[in-house]
Amino acid sequence: MRLLVFSPYYPPHMGGLETHSEEFNKYLSLHTKKITVFTPRLPFNSKENELKHENIEIIRFPAFEIIPNYPLPKYWNIKFWKLFLNLFKNKYDIIISRTRFFNTSLLALIYAKIKRVKWAHIEHGSDFVKLNNKFNSLVSKIYDYTMGKLVLKLSDVNIANSQASVNFCKKLLKNKKCAVIYRGVEIEKIKSAPPNLTLKNDYSDNIIITFIGRLIDGKGVADLIKATADLKMKFKLLIVGTGPQKNNLEKLVADLQIKDRVIFFGHKKFEEAMGILKISDIFVNPSYTEGLPTSVIEAALCKKAIIATDVGGTPEIITNNKSGYLINPRNINSLKEKLELLLKNPELRKKLGKEAYADVHKKFNWEKSINQYLEIFSKILNTLY
């Protein structure tokens, strides 16, 4: 079986969708002849062509971000058209796209319909895109009800990575079923990452609060910074990741006069990020929207006390008041209250961390996940779906 995957982002670009895509391809490649990934060349210094795991070919086309976190092909660049049209010379059994909102899903639509190839769409989103102003958010919503809906309608099968994403797909397109397949997680890779003991020793008299993710408006990192501004106990807030909001967040920290409490680490490789997470006491994910947040799963597997916004598939990872705390997005006061509670109570932090680990360590398994995908692929190839 040969697969062509249209992915809106791919490593070395960092994010939950990217790790899902890469790990999905890695484990699926054990059951396929070849996987070709067609993805934007972002960051700009990433390789144009790359071969991984012997049978995964990555082709990166010229692209730019029209707004943060929304890549578009450089349609005026002849190199893009050459790479895209070259795909038509090859024969693939199944086309895969990810997230209806990205332009790569439209490329998948075009390719699948011209070549008459079966097309499986994987949906990561669980809500309309919320951007930094009302006009852009309105335009995004209109796009979803037109082009996004078209992607979901014309694909041969829709697969969501959480029940929240299934519900959103049904909101856009009521009469088409959508399967849910949870992502797997490389648990052994997380377990084998060494804790950053040097960092732990440097801040040994502080409680460590950590955020890991892209620094974009929708991640709510500004809310986290504001929530910590008046906390009385000794703590350090570690922010791991980079993105277009980095300068604004650094300015916010300076304006609040808490530069001695907040440390920006920038982008870190997976093992380094897990090393920081392992020496943390509290993990916070203050996002406004989510599909199924990878960082929350990783924090649970590291047995951390978690505070996260009650959005998307997050309630499918942790249970409120049992294995973590779920709060409403943008509710800075609620976030501050939960932080104060956990800062004062180390036994509660330990209890929540253990419960979070118990909730997730069997639920997110790549072998189980890939077998479910293969079953669906077999059905659509035999027109049984």
C-alpha cells in the first residue's frame, strides 16, 4: 500500500499536529510500501527532500504564513507547481489530509478527485478557529462553513482524533459519520528522557510551573503569565516553545515586573522538553481551543499535576477534580485560584499526577491506533465504508 499525506506542518516545525503526523507515519510505515509526505517548507531552513525510516519520503514545497499558524503555498513560485504536479506521475492507494482548515486539505481534495484515489481526512480541530480580532475570526468561520465543509463532505472517510473533533465535524456536516481514533504516544521515549537535574538544582527552593507549546495567541500564555503575577509563594514559570507572540509575552512579563520569575527557554528538542517537564511540579495548558492536546498527555505520563482549559478533547485526557483541574478559557482568576491551591499542597500535586498517569498510559497506544486506521483503510479500498 502506497500513501500520499498532505500535512499542513511537519517536523522540524513543532506542535501537537506535527508530532502526531510524524509518529503516525513512523508506525504506519511498518505496514506500507511507501509513504510520501507533501508539506510546507517551514521553517525555511528545513530540507526540501528527506527520507526517514527507509520508506517515508518528505517533500517540502515553498510556503509562507499569511497569518501566524496558517501556511499557504507560494502559488507564484514555479517550484511549488513543479513539486505538486510531479505527484501526479506516481500511483498511490490512499490520500490522507489533516485538519479541514488548512490549504493542504484542498490540495488533497484536488489530487484525490483528479486521480480518483481514495481519500481519508483526519480532523484535529474541535471548534472554529479563533484569531486575534473579530473580523479574522468571522472570515475563518465563513471559510469553515464553505471550504472546510467541502473537505469533510467530499472525503471518502473522516477520522477524528477526539470525540470533541467528531462533534465538531457533525456540526459542520450532520449526515456524514466520523470515526474517532485516539493518537498513540511514544511512552518509552518519554520514560527514557532524563530529567534536567541541573535545572532542578538551580531552582531547588522554587515550585516549578511549566508551559510547553507554540507561542501563538490561541494558546493563552498571556493569561498564564497574568495569573502568576500576584502569587506569593516562591515559584518559577518555565515557558518552553517559540512563536510569533514571544516578543509580546516577554514585554508583558517586563511590564508586570516578574522577569525574575518567568524564564523563556525557546524551542527545545523533544528529549530536552521532557527533561524540563519531568522536574516540574505543575503543568498548565491555558489554550482557547484544542483538538487533543499532546502536551497534556505528555504531562500526564510524567505524573504532573495539570491545570488545563476545558476545551476540545482535553476532558478526554483528564477528569476534572480527579486527575487534574479543568477551567474555562480566559478565566484568569480561576487559573490563579487553582495555582494557589496546588502551590500550597504538595500531596495534592502528587495525587493528581498519579491519577493523570493512570488515566492515560493505556488509552493512547500507537499499535492499537494504527490497527484501527488500517481497518478503515481496508474498508474504503474495498468500498465497504
